[in-house]
Amino acid sequence: MTVIAQQRSSRHWTELLPLLEKKYGLNKCYMFENNVFPNNVMLPPPKAQSQPKQDRWKEVPGVNILAHLYQEPIPEELLYMKFKIIVNPRAVSSVSVHGVLNSDHGCAWVDRNIARMYHTRDPMQTQLTSDMLIYDGRLLSYSDPLSLAVDIALRESTENLN
């Protein structure tokens, strides 16, 4: 299972928290729409996009987030029930696995066009067929720098073993 906070309005993750603080206020709990990308579905992207070569990644354990580009639709009745949060730990006094129970400055729902969570995991809606999933190739915009970084890390770890 992999969970990533994906900023939609910029390519730089480091800009996300300052953007949220400016838009929603400091020391808030920020709640994100949770988008499930089933880890058992690996369909190719549409013709206009392609996945990077990942030959060296084949033997690496874990989830390749660039291979899971189709998400489950979010049923309207679950939209505000399934979410992930980012909090300033100094601003909350009580949390549970389901969210913030007590926050000094409250929580704010983050607009899905600003950022959302990409959650690669076992399917939540097991009845869905692959044609019912929604393509989202935003992660591919990070594929070049991510692939390069992973390739370098793999090469260096291999060199250190020898």
C-alpha cells in the first residue's frame, strides 16, 4: 500500500504545505479526498502518454506507483467519509485512526483541484471492472525525475553490495 499527497496546481511537493496554509489558515488539519488506485490493475496509459522504462525495477519489492494509473470512482455517499489528513502535531490534541477528534484551529477540506491523496492498495470496490475505472496520469508528469532518482539509488545500492 502506498499513499501520496499529490499537488494538482504545481509540480513541486514542497509548495503544497505553504499553499494550504495560505488558502486555509495556519495550524489546521487538512483533509484530502482519498482516491483509490487498485494495485491489481495495471492498464497502459492512453496512446498520448507512455510509461517510462523501468527495466531495473523488476526485482525491487513494493508497489510501482507509476504502473497504477486508474482509480476507482468515488461514490457520492462516501466522498466525505473516506479521506486522509495532514496535521501539524502541535495543533491537535486528540486523534484517531479515522481523523482528528480535537484540533485547536479546526480542519479544512482541501479542494480536489489543489491536491488529493493517491492511495495504491487492494481494491475497495471489488465489483468494478477495469472499464469502470478512471484514468489519471498526473503521476506520469513526475516519471522522469522519479525514474532517474530510483535508477541512481538502485545503481548505488548495487555498487555498495559489490
